[in-house]
Amino acid sequence: MESPQLRPIGIGEILDVGFKIYTRNALTLLKIGLVVVVPIQILAGLVLLGTVDDPGLVGFSPELGDASDSEVAGAVAGNVISTLLGAAAVLLVTVGCVKAVGDAYLGKQPDWRESLAFARGRFGAVLWLTVLTGLLLILTLAPILTFPVTIWLYVAWSVAYPVLLLEGVRGRKALGRSFRLVRRRWWPTFATLLVASVLAAIVGFVVGVPLGIALIFAQDSVLAAVLVTTVIGAISGVVATPFQAAVTTLIYFDLRVRKEGLDMQLLAQDIGAPVPEGFQLGQEPPPPATPVPGPEAPPPPPGSPQPSAGAP
């Protein structure tokens, strides 16, 4: 039987399907975030506690007037290491969520352990792609007037992660593949990423406001300032990152549908998941089949030998 066909979807539907996948699989996606982000954020907090002596220096605060040069140097080093650890956590969560979203898109119940195993096996390649992309974008920022070029390239390379993870195309070839997929669809891709970022920022703002107020009152204690900063980073990584990863992955699927006729069977081969028969876009995963009891065997005729208890 021919596999169910994917179809092109618009900006609103991408966001709608992304939100549905996020809410229906919230527990799995949150587990991916919690297992990765919480330990790394705790480590980042310990680094800050070991390098920052003044609560005003947590998070690159502008209150540097009373700090010595050695205190500022230690705080800068601690904040840089903490930021890099947080970025690594977000990257690992993003990779795990791409796998989970792909499974959910096919109607399969995603598993957080399987998704994280998928992420660990590809983290080195993803890290190199991140470094390469960052260096190339920084080079385009050297002349101030090329900032629009930087934005353009950022969007053109936005689906490089799904390309790497689902097609096995690495490094600069992943960037080139993303560029070709986004070509002639740059503005819809930009608009979808922008709206998703705004929605994630709103959620982060709503969650972060009480913690931000707490941080203001925590300026007398390094421990309290580090604790609040760590919690803010953890919540952002656990709550916002899976939604943005879901939207980016759906953009990638939509681009392949439009340009290459991607169907469910090809997508299933990419992510190693079965295709539920008759599954449609945005549909709830089908419930597991329950066995139907067959007809009872007719009783043996009178006088026939009865099978012994040990007979097969």
C-alpha cells in the first residue's frame, strides 16, 4: 500500500502543528529538557559560585565600579563558561527534540530516552556545524553594513540541523543543503521563525518576570543571585527550546514536501520510525490495536480421545 502523502502547509499551520506536537508530547519534551538542562545548569551555577565574588557581577551586570580587576576577570571567565554550558545544553535539547518531533509527526509516540540516545550519537557533528555557522556569521558581521546579509544567511541556514540529523549531511554541505531548501522560500521561513521566536520569548518573559524581580532582591548574596540565574536558564531551556525545535523541524519537512515530494515513507526511513497506516497530518497517534478474540473451538465429538495434560 502506498504511504500517506505529506502536503505543503502554510505559516499558521506550521505553528499550529508545532503547538499541537508540543502540547500532546509535553511530558516527553520536558523530560528531554530536564534530563539535559538541569544538570548542566547546576554545573554552570557551580562555576559562577567559584569565580564570582560580588553578586553584582553575576550575568555581566553593569555594576562594575567597585570591583577590582581580578574580580572582573574572574567574573567574566565564569560568565563565559556558564554561557557556553547553557548553549551546549540548548543544543543537545534541540537535537533530541528533532528526533521526538519527527516521531510525533509520523504518529509514533516519541520516547525521551530514544531521543536523547539519538542526540548523543550526533552531538559532535552538530557541535562542529554550530561552530562553523557561528564563525561564518561573525565574519559577515565584520563590516557593519552587512548586518542584513547576516540575517539573510542565518535564515538560509536555519534548517541545517534537521538536514544533518535526518539526512546525515554534515558541515558545510549541510549549510549548502539548507541554503538550497530555503531558496525561494526565504520570506515564509523568516516569518515563521520570527513568530515562533516571539511566542517563545513571551513565554520566557512571563516565566522569567518573577525570577527577574527575585534577582533584583538577591543582589546582596552571590548564592541567591546565582540560584535565580540558574533557574531562569533552566526554565528557558526546558520550556522554550522544544517549541522552537519543533517549528524548525516542521519548516524543514514542509520545504522538502514542496521541493522534493517528501512522503511519509521517506520520512520514516530518515528517522527510523514506522508509518501508521492512514495517518494524516496533525492527527492524534492511533491507539494500540487490541486483540480480537477468535471463535471458540467446537467441542470434540462424543467418544473421541481426550488430550492429556502434558500433550502439546
